[in-house]
Amino acid sequence: MRNKKFMTLADVLSKVKKAPIVDFDPKKDRMLTVHFDLLGQELSEDVFSDTATFSKWVEAKRVNAGAKFGMGGYDEYREIYSRSEHFNGTEPRRLHLGVDIWGPAGTAIYAPLGGAVHSFKNNDNFGDYGPAIVLKHEVDGLIFHSLYGHLSVSSLEGLEVGQLVEKGQRIATFGNYDENGGWPPHLHFQLIKEMGDYNGDYPGVCKLSERGVYLTNCPDPALLIEF
């Protein structure tokens, strides 16, 4: 067994029983793997530049596949972020740092582990997170955070910094595109080791030149996803 002093987050979370983040029964429900790294005739700029059209496209993909949810996107390069000036610049941000779970607005979200509310905020720039919640966790002496973005506005009601959250507790719901930053309904789920000075926010998309730095601080969210 590895010395506890040198245990990584992956080591610790591999031994912890997690609660499902969304209602999903692997015995009867299907999860569709969704990627946005390649653009073509099906997913073109004409589709993703209009939020209503983009939402219908995502929903049709899920429904036609007979899937309850679509999921994917960690460490994925996505040109779809060109739809928002929030991600553009001399070197645009295009590398996705979390996992997206796509499904109907109003879908319930649950805390995979117990913790406390670190921060929350409505990041209401077009293309941003919209309402987001950050939880702080401590497991075997390791402190880390989980971020939940593109929520409903009502998800922020009654929250307080430091408020305790139990494993499996319902904490939020997927927001509609008119309140979630202008995206098809989904959850952006991200792990973050060090939050720095961020509150209710943390970059969910980075520059390709900064990939190593951000992926080190934001490990694969699959470590905390269990169905």
C-alpha cells in the first residue's frame, strides 16, 4: 500500500463509494457518449451559433439514440466555443476541462460526496456557466473541490458559504438555455484541486498552451462519477 503521505487524489477517490450525480440506472438506462471535437455538416456553425437550434440538435441526438443522458468532453478541444466572445482572444480558449452531462432542463443533480459549499455565483456572460456551485471536500486529509455549472437560477436560492452538504443530497437542477449561460441544458462537472482566489467560478475551458497546468489542477471528473 502506498504511504498515505504520497496518496494522490485518484488513489483516494478509487477507494471511496460515491453517490450518482444524476438519476441513472445502468441496468435499464443508456448513456450516450457525446463529443464536440469535430465539426461537419451535422454540427456546423449554423447549428451551434444559434442556441435554440443547438439545443434541438443535442436533444435529438440523445432521444434518437434512446439515451437518458449524453456525457463526455474532458480534455476535448472544441471549436464550438467560438460562439462566445467570452472564450475568444489573441489565443482563444478551446480546451474543455470538465465533463458535460446533457439532458432535460430540470434534471436533478446530487452531491457525489459530502462536503460544504465553497462558493456560488450566477456567471451571466453569454457562453459562461450561468449559475454555478462549488463544493469543498476533504477525504483522507486531501482537500479538493467540485464545480457544477449551467444550473437553474433557483439552484442558488437559500445557499450559504460553509453550508454542509451530505453525499447523495440534491443540490441543484439543470438550467434552461435562457438562464444557464446560453447553452443546451446540461451539467458541467469539474474537479479542481486548488481554487486560488476564484469564488463561484473557475475556468472550465483553457488555452491549448496552458493545457498541462490546468489538467494537473483539474483531474478527470470520472474519478468522482459513479453509476
